[in-house]
Amino acid sequence: MLIKSRQLQAFCRDENGAVAVIVSLLLTVLIGFVALGVDVASLYRERAKLQADGDLVAMSSVVDTDAATARAVNTLVKNNRTTATLANLQTGRFLRNPAFAPADRFTPLPEGSRGINAVFVKLQDDTPLHFAKIFTDSDNVRLTRSSTAIRTGAASFSLTSNIARLDAAALNSVLSDSLNTSVTLSAGDIQLLSETTVNMGDLLGEMDRLAGNADRNPAAILDATTNTDRLFAALQSLLPTSASNTVESIPNAGPVSLPVEALIGGIDSALGLTAIEFASQIDLSALDILGSVVGANDFQHLLGARVAVPGVTSVTTRLAAGEPPARSGWVALGEEGVELNRAAVRLKNDIAFAPDLLGNLGLGVSVTRLELPIYVELAGATATLEEISCALSDPQATAARFSTAQTPLNPQNGTAVAALYLGKLPEEMFTGGPLSPSSLEFADLLDLTIRIDLPLLPDVVVSGITVQARSKVTLGASQTETLRFTQAEVKAGENIKYFGSGDLLSSGVFSLLSPSRTEVRIKPGQEGLVSDLVAPVLQDVLAALPAQLLAALALPLDRVIDTTLDTAGLQLGEGELKLTGHHCELVRLIQ
């Protein structure tokens, strides 16, 4: 009995096999956790895959937002998902702007709307449960993931710059007027500035830093107003030494206000970082930067045209630029719909001819003074970005398409793109504009002396008779054209195209001076000089004068106008559009 008691006590104290008992009891719970872990890992994996597919769908759709839904469905099918997986697709506009709260940066827009640069997609799919379904009545779990992708496309472009083509004297004149000082750049200085480029993004950043705003939203500088002091200081800090010294030599009577949009306009600054990144892809010459100072305001000045035409004794030329149309930036940067305008330009030529150039106007008739006041007005130019594409698959596909046209002159001129006036127009109209044909008045043309030989009596001499004239002619017809740049042209750097204005007359001067257009008369108030003896002679002179003007003055006048237009860098009916940048933001996923 004692032995059995000891064996029983030993058995009770023996712990061998205790773990097996515990494991047996907990096995069900352990197996349940393992099953749950397998299902949780499966759910994480399926969620990651759904997120990846959502990212792919969003990125594919934003490449061509006009076909966003079709591209989304195609991407889903290629990734072995059904169309039912696409719970929501919304096109819209996303602004990478730190000034906006994250929740306010995406604005939904209907598919096909202008300004779309983002696609939001929401995918949902059912994932089956395995072991974990013993804990629930459902056999699967619905997973939902969303993605937003953005891509903004824009173009930057410029139109023919009349200011940049001025000779040294003329450019100095307009800069002097704009800066309220005396600018004396040499031809070498202008050449140097035209060949030296500066990055627009660097220039904007430096101007912002000088203004003490380096910590603000960087895109805000696009809406700011700076001044010429900061502009020139920023230029000097970015240019090579020789060009910097040239800019430093330009005297500045004081800071002149300058809106930044006079330099680069059109971009939606609410795009924030995207707008600044695009601006950083633009390089402009230092001469263009100076030109923007002049282009920010209407201007007028004397033009130092060097005219050497036989029979022409002197020429005084004034150049003015202004409305129409509304002023805009030196360079336009923006999305579809952005427009760039160049203001109308006009010349006034006061031309003095040798009095004997008209030849014989009749027996006893001599010319003592012969002058022609001629106005030339050239329409401005307008270019509108109609299409921008970032698709790079087809080299011949359109990268950018523009609508280009000469902007009309005064409505009374119809759709003409140039007009010539012989006569007198109000001074305030010349410096503002546009010129109005109905305001054209007679101008003094020539002074006559008439000598009548009377037999047995002293000669009758009447001097100081002033003949006046006026005439006008319009040239060309405004014509809307489309300029297209292909992907291949953009890649090859072929970025300049020209546009015309329709049919122009071979020489508007001959039409201007034609007898059918030219009105002549004796200056009002001189009736007392015209006696019965002089009147018949004057009638003959007035009758013959238009034909005489055409025969004697058309060629020299044509040469004078050609010379002054060339000095100002102006071409009748021709425009030049330069694509300074084809900007396509990389496709980005927004968290």
C-alpha cells in the first residue's frame, strides 16, 4: 500500500505532457488567429493591388481627359478587372497651390470642359474571405480605393515685336520716355542684350526676393506689381558681367511701376507651383525684358529714319503704339484659350519736297512750299492658343494650334489691316487711337504764287495761296489663320511661323494719291486773294493737281514710307508667332 501511495503521489507531481494539454485546449484559438492572419494579409494585398490599379487608371485617364472614361475602362480590362470596379470617375481642375487647403485644391468639371487637368477615380471590388468567414455572415469584404492624377499642358508664345526691331536711336527714345530719363545704348549694346538670355523663373524669383516676399506662395509674383528698379537689379544679378554692366549703365530717374503681367501674362497663377515650373522653362533675351518696360504703356516718339530720296528735303517721323487691342504681356503663357495681343502701331510722316518737283502747273504758276503730312496705321496682331496636346506618340500629331489674325483698325475701315491718310488728324487720336477716317481733315499741301502778265499794265502777282488736300486708302483684309506646330517640329526646335493678312495692294501710296481719291481745295479764308483774274488759273491748277501729285510724288513718297517702316521694323500685313515653350507637366499622383 505504501508503494502504491508513493506512485500516486509521484504521478500527481509529474508535469510531463502538461504543455500538450494546454496546446490542445488552445489549439482552436490558435488556428483561428492563424486563419484570421491569413485573411488580413490577403486583404492588405488585395487593397494594395486595388490601389495600384486605381493609380494606373487615373494616370492613364489624365493623359487624354476628353476620353477619360474610355481610357479608364480599357486600363481596367487590361488589368483583369471588370468595368463594375469603376465606382466613380470625375474630371476636374487641380491647383498645386500651397495657399489653398488640400480639400479645396480639386474642383470637379464635366468631361470636355476647358481647364481640366486632373482625374479622380474611385475603385471598389469584393475580396473573398477564407477562414475568417467563420466569424461573419459574409463571404467577402468590399474594398474601396481612390486616386487622383494631374497633368497640365500649356504653351508660351510671342508675337512680332516692333519695339525690339527699332534701331538704336529709336529704342533709346522709347526707353527714355518710359523711364523718364535719357538712355543712350549703342548698337553694340543692343546686339549684346539681344544675344544674352535670362531664365524667366529665375528672374521672377529674384524680383520676388528683392521685394521681400521670398516666403510667400511663389506663384503670387505673377499677379504682383513690381517696378523698374527691381527688374533691372534682378537682371543685373542674373546676366553675365558684360550684359549686366550694360543694364547697369541705363539711368533710372526713379522706380517706374510695372505689372509683372506686362512681362509674362495669361497663366492662371492659381495653378501655383505648376505655373512657376512652366515659367522656369522659358528663356528670354535681355532685350525682350527691356522691351516689356516699353510695351507696358502706350508710347510715342520721334523716329530717326535716315531718308535719302531725290526731291525730298526733310522728313520728320513720329511713331506711336497703343490701343487697339488691349495691352498684354510680352510673352503669353497659358492653357487653351490664352490670348496675346500686340497693339496697333502708327507713323506720322511730315515730308517736305523740293518745290519744283511738281513741274509745270501752268503759265505763271510757281510752287514755293510743298509738304505732305502722311499717316500710316498698321493693325495689331492677336494670337490665341486653341489646342495644346501632350501626347507624344505620333510625331505628326498637333502639339499646339493657334488662331492668328491681324486685329481690325477703326470699324469705319472695315477689316483692313493697314490704312494711309493724307491730311490732318486730331493729335489726341494719334497718341491714343485708333485713327478714325471720319476725323480726317484737309491739311496744307502747298503754297502757290501766281503771276499774270497783263499787256501794257504791271504784272499781277498773288502769293501765299495755300492749297489743301486730303485722301485715305485702306489696305488688305483681316484674315483669320490657323498655325499648327507638330510634335516633330517642337522636338526639332522649329518654333517660328508666319501669318499674313490677305491681299495687300502692291503700293498703297499710288492709291492714296490717285485723282479719284484726292480732294483738293483752296484754304478757307483766302477768298480775298482770289480775284477774277486769278480764279480761272486756280481752277486749272486744282483740276490738274491730283494727276500731278500722283505722277511726281508717288515714287519718292513710297520710298520714304518704306524707309520709315523698315526703320521701325514694321512689315505691312505680316506677323510672326514664336512658340517659346511647349509645356507638359509630368503625370503626377496626388496623395
